[in-house]
Amino acid sequence: MSKNLVIVESPAKAKTISRFLGNDYTVLASMGHIRDLPKSQMGVDTEKKFEPTYVISPDKEKTVKELKSKLGKGTTLYIATDEDREGEAIGWHLLSALGVDEKKTPVKRIVFHEITEGAIKRALDNPRKIDMKLVDAQQARRVLDRVVGYELSPVLWKKIRYGLSAGRVQSVAVRLIVEREREIEAFKSDEYWSIVTYFAKKKDKKEFVATLSKYKGKKCDIKNEEGADKILNILRESDFFVKEITDKKIKRSPAPPFTTSTLQQEASRKLNFSVKKTMVVAQKLYEGVKTHKGHTGLITYMRTDSVNLSNVALQQAQEIIEREFGKDYGLSKPRFYKGRKGAQEA
């Protein structure tokens, strides 16, 4: 039996965290959700306030058995799953599946936003209870998935291809695609022309490009070739001069830290990676490598909508920049980015 049992979601995270904690702590992974609605039936009682019925997933029975074996008299259980509704629900399901009696076994919910020694120890010093509002939010999402998908998925199997799934996301996505396709079909094409001219400086003969934006004081709106030729004939007989040169200083800030979405977009744009390949590479970076300090993850997390950076990383980056390039290249204070509205900040 372990004096302190810490349960996280992934084995890679368990390896890294166990390196920060002493021998008094055992860190194990739940491998994601351990309970779910049954696959072979609806699992939701629509007559009784949509009450769900949960079962332990067959592939997680071994995991549950191992976790139970580490729980004993005097063991303190730390639920260290992710700080989002899925992570909160995983923790709640763990307590039920493991048969934990909170009167006999102390249960502490801990959360952290980075896998660093300081963050882990601060989390241990500031535990809380399972947030049932987050759990209920996850249950509502899961029940909605099942109620919609259980009836709709078989239709896809018959009409399109077996094995496809329909749910709250897929159904809405199909609706959006259909509406967009109808807009495309109803679109009426309209012809327009642009006039672009190449000028050369007298001194060095360097060329620059100018686009006609206004004609006779009005916005240039050329509908056909005849209209374009008419303006061109006038321009060919005209003299041109530079009326004004404007000099501007442009400040360019770095892009915000990667979220899952922006990571995938950039990998596709610059490296031509598929989404799957990007996430496989990111998973390897997250799991890390063996170093002289032990198993070390190279990135904090890759499935996130958060643009927050680790304070430890910001501090270390500043120290390296000052050491390698000088103080002039560092920032007086770190740059912080605002997350988008509705982000879970996991």
C-alpha cells in the first residue's frame, strides 16, 4: 500500500511527476476515462431526467484493479487529472469505480497548469474538492452525444459507410456544411477588373507597383473589359507624379504561444503535416526523453486552447537571452497574451 496515491491521466505525465515527488508518493495513470456509457445500449433513461448508467470500460478493468491495489488504510488519494470538465469527470468516475469512501480515505483534488516541480508542489499545498458543476457539465455533454448519436449513427451506417458516428458536433457540422453549400450554389458571379501599373524610378530604375484605386475621385469599380480599356487609353496619355511619400514605423509582435489549433495550422502551412502526424510528433515531445535528470518532457501540453506560458519557462528564457545576447534584447517584463472568450484554459 502507498502512503499517498496520485492519479493522473497519462503514463508520460505520471513518469515526470513521480520524478518531482519523493518515495512517499506513488503516481499512476488512469489512461483517460475509466467509466462510460455502455456501447451496446442507450445507457440514458430518457423517462427519468436523462439519468445515465455507467460501466467500467472492459479495457480499463486491469487499470482499476491496479489502482485499487494501491489504496489501503491510511492512504491519501490525490486526483490530479486535467483542470477541465473532462478531467473533473474522470476524477469523479475514479472515486466511484474504486469504491472510495471519503470518510475513510482522504481525497484531495489538485490541479496544475504546467508540469514543473514548483507547480506540482504548489498544487499539493492547495488541494480542493471535486467541482460537481464541471462534472455535471461533462455529463450533460456526454448524454447529449449519446441521445443524438445513438439514433442517428445507424442512419449513417446505412446511407454512407459503416462505423461513422454522429453526435452533437458532427450533426451541427453537417448542417453548417449544407448551409454553406447552398450559399455557394445560390451565389451569382460578377465580373470585375483591376488595373495594375509598373513604374520605375528615374535614378536607379527600380520598379514599384501601383494599383488604380480611384478614378475621377470615386472608388474604381470596373465591371468589364470595355470599361478597363477605356480607362487604360486615358492613362496611357497621362503624366504621373508622386504626390506624397509616407514613412511609417511598424511594430511587429510575436505570435501568441501555440494552442492545439494553431499548432496544427502552422505545421500544415510550413511543413505540410497532416493533423494526425502533427499530434504524433507533439505527443513524443510531450512524453519527452531520458536525460541526466531523468525522464523529461520537452513541452508542457499539446491539447489545449490556452495561450498561457509557464512562469519558469519565461524566467529561464529571459536569463538565456540576457546571457547570450545582452540585456537590450530581453524584456523588462514578460509578454502575456489574453485567451479567447469561452476557452477552457486547460
